[in-house]
Amino acid sequence: MSALLLVSVLLPVLAFAGYSVTFKQDGTIAGQVYGNIADVKAGFNGREAFTAADAVYVHVYSKATDVTPLSIIKATYSVSVNGVVYFGLLSGNTIASTYGSVYLKTLFANGTVLEPLSSGISRSGAIGGGNTPPTDSAGGVTPPITGTTADLGAATSISAAALTQLFAGGAEVTIRTTGDFVTLPASALVAAAGKAGASVTIETDEATYTLPLSVLDFAALGTAVGGAEGMSIRISMTVVTGADAATITKEVGEIVGAEQIGPAIDFTVTAVGANGTTFEIESFGDTYVKRTIKLAEEVDPATTTVVVWDEDAEELNFVPATFDIINDKSQATIYRNANSIYVVLSVDKADFTDVPANHWAAEDIALLSNKLIVAGVSADQFQPNRNITRAEFARLVVRSLGLNNSTEEAEFSDVDAGAWYADEVATAAEAGLIFGYDDGTFRPNQTITRAELAAMVVRAMTYAGSDVELTTDEQAAALESFKDLNQVGAWAQDELAIAVSEGIVLGVGADRLAPNSNATRAEATAMLARYLVNVGFINAADEA
């Protein structure tokens, strides 16, 4: 009975009509008009159901006293929710730049008025019409919608009706806010989750967050917050301030030896129950989720990186990211399977006296040093020709993927829980990057061979989302030009063939793979750089 009473109280709030539009700077009018369902039915001669072929017409006037409209915009049926019917304005209408504001009146095809004359809407890009957009029971706004894009203005929540309408237009929707978070009704997300590739992108002034719906286990989240009914998902991108910001800036300058570009931003996704209980979603398994940070200055991709702030260890570690110019402004595009605080840094650590400019791996060593993936053995020495151990490379692969360390201990008999590499080896094993030997050992201090190096890199590519597969004939074709092919163990042929075909392994000389030769620090760095570029986790050196 209490639920029925609540609905009866809410309906008068929901069942009103008005305009929710934007008069943009370029003169276009976008958004939607909405009407009481009883009035809309009357305008369609009592019809009970509507389709996308049904339309009303928005007349645009320069003054409230005008009789002749400047333009007539067709608005087609979108959705009916809670006693309100929504019609989306079609694009292509442009008002001359001489008009600083407009007035709207909406009519049915027979001339009957659905919506009387609005108040003036200025050419400011604000939600206008003199009316407040309708809200649902959770306070979610129904904003102007164009296709799969909605602009909330200063609002930070969207109604289930509006979110459903967005997903009706396509699988990938975008919601803009001038705030730093948006709350999404889980009911609409659950309904859209069945669409292939369904995702929602939240855009703020500082950043964007693209969340694939496939990473959300709605049943488990409902259990975590005390029930799925009334649950919402909050996506936030908050600029870090105060003591936390000061600590990060100090770490950047004193320990990492870099320069911070812009503020640190805390990206979070939180399930919120109807009772206010919250559950933060910290990991997305092996799915890499995209975020961007907008930058005020143009940057050089070769000397710029993104790092994640590890609050517990007070460390900054590499995060996969590329840098691009979008609409004449630089932005960092970040890929990671976990949430945290991210910072963009300018780094120049590539001045090693034992890596001359003409060294075959100089470019890759410089690139990954500036990305904070590899490091020298001292401030000015890299030792490119020194062999690298299996533990050392496991650590580099884990770092290159931006993985959080596993909370489990490594199950190899020769990996002591207190060893410096124990966490990274356990993480690499959990991610399927390493398998160890038949006797249950990992042999962490054994030097790694080129075949083992290639195999781990190809597994890292697979973990990052690469789905390269070769037939038996394609494997043979990739390896046939190498005279020492008979030295490749059966266990390594598939992965080594992929590494060759993808340009990760180039061979020693023109016709030798040297699969069983010990790998050097330079070779390890080069293979890491090539795979990271291959999967789109960093820019290529020549993109600087």
C-alpha cells in the first residue's frame, strides 16, 4: 500500500509538459519537447500507441508577438514514460546569427497546440524554455537528447526514461555534465546491457569515462548494496585536492623526477543502493576500460606518460595511455582494468651514457624509460647488453600492463613469499603470462631465452585484448625463412610465430631466430615497446 501511495504522489510531478532544448551557438536547436500523455492521445485522435513515424512540429519565433515562424522543426516520437510522451527534435534546423534568442510553440499536424509559447531561450547553449526538465522519482533529469548524446548541464543524474531513450538510438551513448559525476539508474542499464558493445561515456570539463556495460555484474552489485531495486551506478571523475594532491606532487618531483601536467584525477565507479549503501567497483577483471584526461597544453607523446597513484605504497606506476590532438587540444587516453587516481607526467629519463644514439635499441630504451616502465641500473647506465632474468622480465611485463599486484602468493616452489619479485610473479601467473616448469618451479634467477621472452610478450598482447591467431600454414610461413627453425621447441612455435608475424621478434640477423639464446635488457625493452605500440597502449616513437 505504501508503494502505491508513493506512486500516486509522484505522478503529478512527472505528468507535465514543456520544452527541454538547447539553442546552440551555431544557431541549431536540439533537444526534445514533451507532453502529457492524455493531451498527446487527443492530438492523435485518441490513439493509444505511437511509433517513430508520429511527429509534432515546433514553430520557432524571433519574438513572442510574431505570427510567422522563422522555422518549423519536425520532432518525432521517442518514448512514453510515467504519463509523459517525448518527441525528439530532428537536426538540420539553423537560425540566423542575427537572432540572440527564440520562442517556441509546438503543434500537432492538425494545428492543435500541444505546447504553448515558451519563454525566451537565449543562444547560450543552456537548457531553456523557461521550464525545468522533468525528473523521475530518484531526481534524475530528462535532458535535451540528440541521437545517443545528452547534455545534463549542471545536473548530475539522468532519468531512466532519458537513458532508455539514449540507448534506443544506439549501443554507445554519451552524457555530458559540468559537474564531476553522473548517477545512472541501474534499471535502464540492465535493459541496455543486452546490446552488443553497449557502453556509456560520461564527459566532464576535465575528463571522460567510457564504461562498457558488460563489466557490470548487476546481480552481485545489487546484493552488495542491499537490493537491486532502486540501485544506481555513479561514475565520477574528481580532481584531487588538498593533502592528497600535495603528496602526489611531491612524489612526482622528488622521487619520480618528473613534471606534473594538470591535476590528478580520481576515477571511480560506485553502485549505490536505494537505502544509500555504496559499493565501489575497483576492478574490471581482464577488461581494459577507456578514460581520457583533457590537457591544457600540447604534449610530446615520447616524453609524456600517465601513472597511477598507489596510495598504500605511495608510488606512481605506469598506466597504458596514448596522446592525441582532439579538436585542437591534447588529451591522454588511458586504458586500465582498474580504477584509481591518475596523473599525466612529463618525463625525460633517457640520458644513458652506455646507449649511444646509434644503438639499435636506443629509441625503444628512451621511450620506455620515459614511460617509467624500464629503468637504468644507475642514473646514467642502462647496461643494454646485460642478460635479463625470468623474474626481472615478469616484473616488466606486469608493469607494462598496468596491473595491480595479486593478493595471492605465487604457487611456485622456488618463489619465496618475501622475495622482491614475489608479488609480480604471482600477478603474472594469475594473469596467464607465465606458467613455470613441469617440476613446479619458476626459476626466477635463470636468464630468460628469446623464445621465452617472445612467449610472455604474446601472452601480454592476448591479455591486452589482441586476438591474433595463426593457422598451421600461417605459422609455418612466418617461421620458414629462419635457418635455425629446428631449434624452436614445440611449446613455443605458436607464440613465436605470432611474435614474428606481428613484428615483435625481428630475428638476429636476416635468417636466425636464436630462440634459445639468452635475451638482453635491450632485447626485452624492444619487444615490450613493439607489443605496447601493437595493442595501442602507447604511441609509437615516431609519433612524437
